[in-house]
Amino acid sequence: MTDLKLLALDSEDLEVISATTQDAVIRVRDMGYARGDKRFALLMNRYAWEVDGGRSKGQRRRAALSFGRVTAVAAAGVDLNALDGVLELLDIRFEPADEPAGNIELRFAGGGTVRLAVECVEARLEDLGAAWAAKAKPEHSL
């Protein structure tokens, strides 16, 4: 399978990236905000939902996700100083304010969030290399 590369320029595009990154595992040390570049980026081990045939535990892939035009970052329920902390991404949402500006919220298992104030939606997701067998397929109770 070829590496995935996605670009989001509106909330509908961002929903696709959210679905693709659901259940990604992220180390706190692999997230950062470059204020001068107005960019927030993170590295993740994402569960490759697009190749899961339901017959196996699936696979994970290393990927990079970045958001442009970020003016501020706030965290709630996430200790950004706990560099060895591990987070599981549940979803990504855009909340419009004064469109095209708004807030992008990364929601994590356990209730933590990282909120990005953005001038507009501008996100990129890119796989970085080979895939490996997942230890387990993520499951959610309804």
C-alpha cells in the first residue's frame, strides 16, 4: 500500500483526517507549537483503518500531522510537561468562530483536549514509512 497524504482546507476535509487518525497513539514529546511559523505539529502511530479487513489485528503506520495558521494553543486535561506521557486520539473537530477562523480541537481518551485557535482550516497528514502489525485492533464501547 502507498503512503497516505491528505490535505484539509475545510471542516469536511478535516473530518476525513479525523477518521483516518482515530485511535492514533501520540507521545506528548512528539507534539509542538512553532509560534513564529504559526504551526502546530505532531508525530503519531496511527491505526491504518483504511487497510483493516476485519480479519486481523490490523496495522499501524508512523505519520505526521500539522496544522497551519495557528494563533494560540491551549490544553485541558493534558500535561504538556509530561514528555513521556502517551495519548490516544479520539477525534479532531473544527468549531467555527468568525469564519474562516475558529478552533480545532484534538480530543483524547480520558477527556484531555488540545485546542488550536486558527485563522482557517489548514491541516496536512502524511505517512512517513513502513507499516507494522498492530498489537490489537482498537475497540470502543457504544
